[in-house]
Amino acid sequence: MRGARLRHAAGLAAEEAAARAYLARGARILARRWRCRGGEIDLVLREGGAIVFVEVRARADPARAALSIAPRKRARLAAAAQAWLNAAGLSPDSAVRLDAALFDRHGEVTIIENIGL
């Protein structure tokens, strides 16, 4: 149980650090940990003219974090993103992208834009 609590706390800290990184870039947070039947989106932001859905992952290194976002996970993220757009009353043709905020064991973030929806 303790390990699960530590992982949860680490995940929340990574999400907060990712949010701060995007805020520093001028993004505006629209939602955090948004959930629907199809899944969860860690962060939803507006950056420039785009709605940005962010998957936050923490692993020993950014490459492992990136590999952990498998095609099945991307499909769930795409479905959740569509649900968010519907719930927000936005057109499915809105400018959107899916980013990955990848954290290594030292807490350093690597943001990869547009990993595909």
C-alpha cells in the first residue's frame, strides 16, 4: 500500500511540474486529471490557438517514459480528447495536439509535442 501511495504522490508531483513548465511557456490550464468513461487526460491546456492534451509519464529515463505510451494508450487518449472537446462544446475540427511530458529519475522534464492523436 505504501508503494502505491508513493507512486501516486510522485505522479501528482510530475503533473504539477508539467503544468508549471507549460505555464512558463504561456499556456493556460483548462483541466487537470479530466476523466470520462474512456480514460483520463492528465492536463488539458490552451497554448496559442491549439488545445493541448498532455500525457505525463515518469520513468527512469525519458526514452522509457515515451515507450510506455503504447498505441492502445494513445487510442484511449484520443477517445478521451474527443470526449473533452464534446463536453467543452468545441468542434471536433478544433486545432488539437497530444504532447508527452516525460520525467526522468532526477525530475527533469522533456516535452515532446504532437506525439499523435
